[in-house]
Amino acid sequence: ENGFRPIPIPHGQKGPRITGWQARTFCRDDFAERSNVGVLCGPLNVAFLDIDVTDEAVAEAIVAEWQRRHAGTWMQRTGKAPKTGLPFRFTAKGERKRTLNLGEIGKVEVLADGQQFVAFGMHPDTGKPYRWHGLDPLDTFLGTAEMLPEITPDDVDSFLAWARDTFGAQKPLESLSQRA
């Protein structure tokens, strides 16, 4: 009802195990009692900045810079701290995935069309629930997909260039795009 497309994910897993999950609309009966719940990226241009960084200070700096650049970034989800992520909306369709490898400290990924992120459930490594800081996708006022900040592909490019220059990427930016 909040504009997100939920996906059933086996308990304690990070990804769906159902063929064709990107094209399906799931109903309540598709979710086992203890399923993790993912969110499909793409509908309403929902995307996710996945900060898969193991250095706490670096992860905090990345989040702070993203929030400084993009007012209205109210939602933040953590699974295995300091790794975290922030949902947003792309202003254009066709983005799939971008990966910035930061070497030993991890990577920053942008997940978009055809990708997914776990929103609720148990993290496979910690055995603890994923948690939201403040708002979450179930909030019926500010937690809707339409309330996510809209961010252009150029803004994402600029942000990833900042992260690369600040924290020293080990490889060039990898990008999967469907844009013409």
C-alpha cells in the first residue's frame, strides 16, 4: 500500500529463491511465517544505496555526505553494522546497478531496476533482525515510496565520484544500465 513491491526471501537469506521474482506481484500467501521481506527496486523508480563498508567511520562519512546532498533521506536500514543502506528514487528509468569497489573496506552499490534489498527479517550473518533508523517502508505518512528523495543519475555519478576520490576506489566504477 505504500508503493513498495515486497518479495518473499527465505528466513535468514539475502535474496529470493523464486524464479521470475522480478516480474511477479506477490500476495500475503506467498510469504512463509518467518520469511525475510525484500523490496523490488524499479517500480516507482525505487532504488537503494547499499553501503557495504566494514569501516565504521567510512560508512558514517558516506551516509552523512549522501544525506547532506539529498535532503529528505529519512530512511536508513542496517543489517550487519556498520554496513547500511538508504532507499531513494531515480528520476530516470533504465538504471540497474552500479558498483564502486573500495578495496579492503568494501564497496558502495546502487541497486535499481531488477535488483532488490532486504527490508525486514533476520540477517544471515548476525542472526539479528534488520533494523530501520527512524522511518521504515511501513510508515504510512513519510515512509511511502513516493516520499523518497528523487535523485538523478548525474547526482549518483557525482556522489560515487566523491566516494572514489575520498576513499580510493580499487577498480573503475562498474555499471549495468538499460538506458539508451
